[in-house]
Amino acid sequence: MSIKTVNVITLGCSKNLVDSEHLMSQFDANGLDVVHDSEQMADVVIINTCGFILDAKTESVNMILECVEAKKSKQIKKLYVMGCLSERYREELAAEIPEVDHFFGKFELDKIIEEIGIHKRKDLLFDRHITTPNHFAYLKISEGCNRKCSFCAIPQFTGKHKSVPIESLVAEASMLANKGVKEILLIAQDLSSYGYDLYKESRLEQLITAISKVKGIEWIRLHYMYPTNFPLNILKVIRENPKACKYIDIPLQHASDNMLDIMRRSTTAAKTRELIQKIRTEVPGITLRTTLLVGHPGETEEDFNELKSFVQEMKFDKLGVFPYSHEEKTFAALNYSDDIPEEVKQERADEIMDLQQQISEKLTAQKVGENLKVLIDREEGDYFIGRTEFDSPEVDGEVLLSIDEDIQIGKFYDVKVTGSFMYDLNGELVKN
């Protein structure tokens, strides 16, 4: 079979995206025409799937079926599936969707390369075909997770926590910087555990410091910090290192002792409050993003009211909330009945977001009149769209600037905030 074009379709989280980018760089090196587009067909289509919760699994299956139809109409010669869903349900998927040529696990990139019949370039170990805007990229610093949260199936198909050595991450960050990347977003299932398996201690502080020395990198952002055994030593580097964004994504999930215990989060509401206060005291002006989970088995109205009070009290800068999804073989699925109706789960999620919208609107309005450093992501309609160090791409607010010939995508500018919305800001260039 003659292969000229390959389309890698990535579903799910940014960790999957990094895997796709590593794979695509090998295709580039072998002279294939590579695209990353869910709308476009090619000689070979590879779907990198998500298997986290029901909605994500449904999206992945629907994409596979859509590509099966394209294969039947000869728009595709070969169809492969990889990633978390394939890792988790490989045998079931192969039986149900035999039109797929091969199902690969999450960690079988080499087997995909071999299947397609190209030569693996070992000298491109750290190389990536960047699919994000060229000025920012995700850097996956570990795989797997040792936590035992009741609701989470991820450890089933990613295995134990495994850190990537600092020198390898610095090499990858240097490669990204050479491609024009200015912002590195550190990601993992659990950033807080980085280093323990390799170095017998947390090494996140040392990693941030090492990456900050890479020429061209101006922002380093932290995503998915587990609150239990949070590495407090990183607060000093965030406070004092100008390249470390004053931003932490710390999914807390809940705030009632009853639910934290049921969820197996290994913490308490009091310890959570103490941690948040410590972070805000040590790093004045820091932005905290969190994620909450509602409708988990055992969540009473009293638990939910405690969570609402917590949200009102803490006034998080950014917050997302998800209704509970009953995932097979998780501790919750094996030990509890999914007895909270779906409409109640959604009502609770909506109620939390209504509270957060009021908080966000007030916090955003407080920035009017400030001068902020803004990285321009794109041009859209009548505006250039950018972000501050307090906003992560795709999940947080943005800064809208009127079209100006002095503005270029991928560059930093001093911007005066002139107006605010619920999540976004209006601004204008500060010109000397």
C-alpha cells in the first residue's frame, strides 16, 4: 500500500495531544504529508481516543464510526485507533468495529510506526509536530497516577506514576523553544508527585528552574496539581522566578469532609482551606483554577451546600465543574450505587457555575485600569485575542484588542485593560 498522507485526529486531553505530536514528527521525518484535522480524510487516519468519562468515550466512538464510513467510501485506505479508549477496551472495540485495521494501546507509538512501514528516527526522540499555535506548547512531565480517587479510571489504563527525567524535559523544552514556543504548559495526571519515583523527593521546583533557563521560554504554567502532599517548595520559585506564571490549576473535587472521604482524596476541608490560604499568602496575586465534581454517590444536600459555601468563601479565579460519571471498575462503581439522578447532578453543576459566574464577573471587573502583559494567540473578526499569565489557553478568559498594525500573533505586549465581561477583558496597547 502506498501511503502519502496521514491524518492524526486527537480527542480528549492535552496529554493525548503531546502523544499525537510526537507521532506526527516521525511521519514528517519520513516524508509523509501530515495533518491534524477531524474534518479531513487521508490515506491513513489515526484516531487518538479518550476513555475518561462517558461523554468522552461517546465522542471517541462516534469519531471511529464516522471514519469507518469514510473508509467504506474509499476516502481512507487504513484506519487505526490508539489512545486511552483503545487501551481500556481494545478487545471489545475490535469485536464491535472490525472495520478498524488495528487497535493500539496508549503507549504503543513504536508499533504504529512499524505498522505503517516507516523508519523510526531515534534522533527525533524529543521532536514534536506542534499542533497548537507555535508560541505555546504542552510538556508532559509524567505518565500514570498512584492516587486512588474513587471516581477515576485513569490509573487502570495509564499505570503507576512515572516521571520523565529533568534532562529529557529540558531537552524537549529546548526543542520547542527552537520552534518558536514561548509558553510551556506543564501537564501530567498529577504534577504534585513529580520526581518521587526517580529522585525519592519532589523535583518540580528544580524542573521549573531548569526550564526557565531555556532561551526563548518566557512563561511556564502549572496544570493539575494534586492537593494532597502538595509540594510547597514550588511557591518560592513561582513568587520569585519571573518566568513562572502566577497560576496553579489544582483540582479539589469537593469540600465536605464526608465527600472527600468517600472520594478517597486523602485530605479534609480544613486542610484544603489551609493549603489555599498558604498558596495565596506565599504568592500574592496568584490565580487559582480548580475543578469540582458533583453528584458522586453519597453526596447529600448537606454536602452540596457545604460545597456551595466553600465556593462562595474561596472565590476561585477560575473554576470548572463536572457531573459524576459512573465508570466501571472504579472504586465508586464497585462499591456504590449511582443513585443520584442525572438531572440532579446537572442541576448541582449548573448551580455551582451560576455562583462562579458571579464571582468571576466581579474579579474580572477589578482588572479594569491595570496594565498587563499579554501574549497574542490569534486574530478573530475585528480583534486580536490574547491572554495574560493568569489565563491558560482554551479553558480561561481572554483579552480582546482592536485590530492594530503594530500587533503580531505570538508576541507579548503591554496592554491597559479598558473593560470587562464575565470572563474576558477588553484592552488597548500601551504605546511608548
